[in-house]
Amino acid sequence: MPTPSRRERAREERRDLILRTARELAESDGWDAVTTRRLAEAVDYSQPVLYSHFRNMDAIVGAVALGGFAELAGILRAGRERDGLRGLAHAYLDYAEQHPAMYDAMFVRGTDLVFGTEETLQPLKTAFDEIRQGVEPAAPTDPETATEVFWSALHGQATLNHGTRLRPTHHQARVTFLITHLFNT
């Protein structure tokens, strides 16, 4: 396979800088503060350069989110390998708490990312598969649906935790209740 040209490497480095800076700005000030003008100033490139890489802000958020799914998959795998379904659940909820802007990009903000179809990109499939691998031993007859329900419950908890709408002292109890009642374990 031919090595990328200098121009291609420079373009990829610029793209990575844009995404890294967008994530940093979002984590420090929230996604509403990440505008193409502010992002262009932060990376020291003009707005047209940003638009040569991404057609709009939603595309930037989607690209940041895609990186987050790859990151989350590894974290879920480590949690699952450490403590099964319980470890996976805690890894998911901890990720959402520690990276609120990334979680927002992945699951709340509008993007072009498509879930649950043939067009679903591999990082999304990999993250979903990590959850499925944790769920499947507890729900072997319909692991896909059980995974969707489990993931939905985790997402609900993550969202309500972020909004400080759930008692912070009952994090462990909610995970235990979810696993015990959903999977009769």
C-alpha cells in the first residue's frame, strides 16, 4: 500500500487538530460555545479551511462522536472483562460522567451517524457489540433486544445523572437493580 503523500499527511493532521480542538472546547465550555468562528481561531486556520474538511458543524460533532465510540468500546471491554455486566454498566456510566461533552456529541446532539442499519459505521457497531457481549450470557434467547433495552436504561441513567435528577448516592443501587431485574440474576 502506498504511503500517504506529504499533502495528505498535512490534511489529516489538520483534520485531527480540528477534531481535538473541538472536543477540548466542548469539554471546557459546552458544545454551544463551539462555533466555526471560534474553532477556526483556536486552530489558526480560516473558516473555509474548516469547511474544506467538514461540510458543517454537525459533521464536526459527528466526527468527534465517532472517535468517542471507538474510545468507549475499549472502556466497555475493560469494564466487562474486569467485572462482567456490572463492570460494563459502571464503565458506561463513568464514561458519561467523566466526558459529558463527548457523551453529548455521541448520543444527544444531532449528527449524521446512523445506528442499527447496514450503513452503521464500524466504531458504533463495535461499541454496541461490547454491550451485547456483556448482555448475551444473561439473555441468550434475544441478545439484540436485551442489549437495546440495557443500553437504553444506561443512557437514561447517564442523562438523568448529568442533569442531577437522580440521587448521587444511589449509583450502585441503580446498576444492581437494573441488572437484577432485567436479567433475573
